[in-house]
Amino acid sequence: MLETALSITGIYKLYEKWLWYQIKNGKRPEHIAVILDGNRRWAEGHSLPIWLGHKEGANKIEDLIDWCFDYLNVKSVTLYAFSTENFLRQPKEVEEIMEIAEEKLAEILTDERIHKNKVHVRIIGRQELLPKQLQELIRRVEEATKDYDGHFLNVALAYGGRAEIVDAARKLAHEVEKGRLKPDAIEEQLFEKYLYTAHLPKQDPDMIIRTSGEERLSGFLLWQSAYSELFFLDIYWPDFRRIDLLRAVRTFQKRKRRFGQ
């Protein structure tokens, strides 16, 4: 049994090296977005409580950050962790997810990797819907990393793509109402300055990955994803591996991106 496991590990490492050899000299994505889907089904498949699925999924994020920032040198990563619709789940599950989010955000404050790599952390979404204690922690994390520009990590919490567009439109309406902006001046580039992702060097993701086998965006980055390459993987998020990321990047490099031209 042990011998078989070691053999599989060896094959895995060889395959990973082969994938790296294929992509290392190709164009790297600057901005990768991931829909972290399948935590509950992963837990159910392992006969575990749901909260352990969310916990395992949260731990997997640390691996993804290392792979993207240290291994691939991706500039920006945006993660879809919790939507506005997710508040409709059972109150106990929502409470457990909020506790896990608080735990992981607290770790960022003292995480040497975040500060060594100068990672600018931002929580995007309607933060006012989150627990007050979590809102305060978010403020501290964003304040601690606001001057970093080595990499950008965005975590979508209480996020909805339609809500983001509505919020941007509302801000623009206030500017018009106060006389600081004329309606005729509103165009796409100006509108983008009012989105949650306005702080990023490149707002539009080059590629969006969704795990769990579902093939839809579920409202994720509706404005920004107009020309993103989409990858739907038939694995649950806690089972996501580095080879899955490398294979997606390999496919990304093979696609012809014409942007409507």
C-alpha cells in the first residue's frame, strides 16, 4: 500500500515537472480569478460535517496563493468565497463560514508571506452585511496592506456581480446629483473606476476557474469577465491541486485571444 502511494506521488511529481516545462516560457496570466465551489459536497462525500468542508477549502486557499504568487508570479488573484445569496443558507452554516473567514483574515496580519511578497489584500463585496467583528478585522487587514503593490489578493465576501454594478451606478448617480459629473461624461473607463476592483492594475481576469463541475459564473465579476477565459473543473475545491492550476494555464496559453477583433 505504501509502495503504491509512493509510486503515485512520484508519477505526480514527474507530471507536474512536465507541465511546468510546457508553460514556463509562455505568456502568464496577470490576473486569475477562482470560484471556490464544492466545499459542502466534498464534506458530504467524506461523511464529514459541512463546516469541515469549508475549513478544508479555506486551508486550500493558502496553497493557491503560494502557487500563484511564488510559483507562477501572477500579479492578482480574486477569489469568490461567499455570495450575497449564500446568506440564504442555514444560519448555523453561515455563522461557521464567518468564523472561518475571521480566523483566516486574522492570520493574514502576521503572515510573513503576505508581508514579504507585499500582498495588497482587499475584501470586495457589501461589507456592511457581514458581522461587525469581521468588518473591523477587514478594516485592519486592508489598512495593514494598503501600501503594498507586489501582488493583489481580493476575497469576494457578501459579493454579487449585479450588486457591484448597482453600487457603482449609485455612486455615479450621487456624483451627478452633486454636480460633480455630467451624465454625458459617463463611459466604460469612468464606470470601471467605481467598481470594487478599481484598485487593481488589471481589473479584468485573464482566466476564471470554477471547481465542482458547475458551468456558470453565478454572478462573479459580471462586468470584468467579458473576455475572460473560462475553465470548469470537475473536482471539488478542497481537492484542487497544483497540476490542475498548471493545466488550466497551459490551456490558457493555447487559446487565441482576439478580444472581438
